[in-house]
Amino acid sequence: MSISGNFLCYDCKQLLWLGKAIFAGDQVAYYHLGNATEAPNWKQSQLNQALWKFLADHTSHHIGVLCDFELDDTLQDYTEIGGDALTDISLDDYLTGWPGLAAEGY
Ligand SMILES: [Zn+2]
């Protein structure tokens, strides 16, 4: 059974799914989104951009990282960035118009 990580803003009820938790001993070493042949998360530019936008969007908010087994039912009300439910926000939509992309000439 795999365990996934989620980056949450408790104030805005949004979350960014981080992918599968890869452990070193009993500590999470990193998260990996996609199959084993996919680039590491930090090399997936859209995910990397979404992470930085999420940090900027939720400055001074209550944020945290939880694994799936730590999520409770109240989190079902959260909007997932990059999720595929009707209430979720695609990564394309989330990044549209983000000034951080313009800073690099995108
Ligand atoms: Zn927030």
C-alpha cells in the first residue's frame, strides 16, 4: 500500500497533492508524482510552479503537509489543485495568469 502526501491550506481549504511518499527509514525522504519513470517532482515544471504559487497564495495562512492516513473526513470539502474532480482546479487553470511565470518570460 502506498502512502501519499498532501500540502494543505486549512484557511482556504485547498490542497496540493504531492504524490507518493518515499520513505528513508520511518521518515518521508521525498514525494514522487507519477510512475517510477517520471521525473522527480522538482523536475516536473508545472508541479514545481504550482508548489511555488501555492506557497505565495497562502502566505501567513495555516498550512501543513499530511499523509493520507492523517486526513480526516472534514478534508473532503477541500479543493484539490491538480485533481480531476469537477470541483478541483487543474494545474493549467491554477497557473493561468500567475505572475511568477511571466517573471521567467513564459
Ligand atoms: Zn490559504
